Amino acid sequence: MTKKFLPGRYELPGGHIAFGEDITTGLKRAILEELGVHIIVGDPFAAFGYINQARGAHSVKIVYLARLVSQLERITLHPEDHSEYTWFSQGQLHMAEYPQGDPEFAAITRAFTLLDGETLNFGLSA
């Protein structure tokens, strides 16, 4: 891994939006730059903040469901962003080795719940 932030860790692909750029347009651009593929952006379903000590930045990540439009075989990693990629099933998530309480892991788990058609419990009471 060539990155200083989270080296050797799996992370969701994405990126920063440029000044004045629409958020979904920015996501499509970032995925094209990082993976060389086109996507259709669905609904956002998770958001969390994180601090990148390497860049001295505090960022907010908004996680969207997306559909791959390009063929899977067309994925070409930008080497300065990622060294490898893999697809995980819900049962294989433990292989990603996220630390306890990691918000990205929670977002991925939530995505599987949504894709399975289950409703989410938000802990709200009447």
C-alpha cells in the first residue's frame, strides 16, 4: 500500500468532492479515477466522521449504495490509491479485519441488512 492513511486496510472506495461539485457526480468521478469503472449511485445509508492524522484532516464520509455499470473485469486500480481489491460476502466480513467499533464496518454491515430486505431498528421509542 502506498498510502499513509490506513495502510494495509480494506476501505470503501470513494473520494473527496471538488469545490462546487455535486456529491453524486463526485462519487462517480472518484470511482472512475480509483477503479476505472462506472457506477449508478443509489441512496445514502450511512455517515460518519473520521480524522486522518497523516493529512491533518477531519472528514465526513457519506456511504451510498451503488450499482456497477462496467463489467467486473474492467476494474483497474489506481496504484496510488489502492494496492488490491476484493469482494466480501456478509459471511466473509471478518476477513477484512476491521477494528472493534469501526464505523466503516458498521456501514458495510448495515448495507448487507438493507440488501437483505430487513428493516433497521433505530432505537426510537414512541
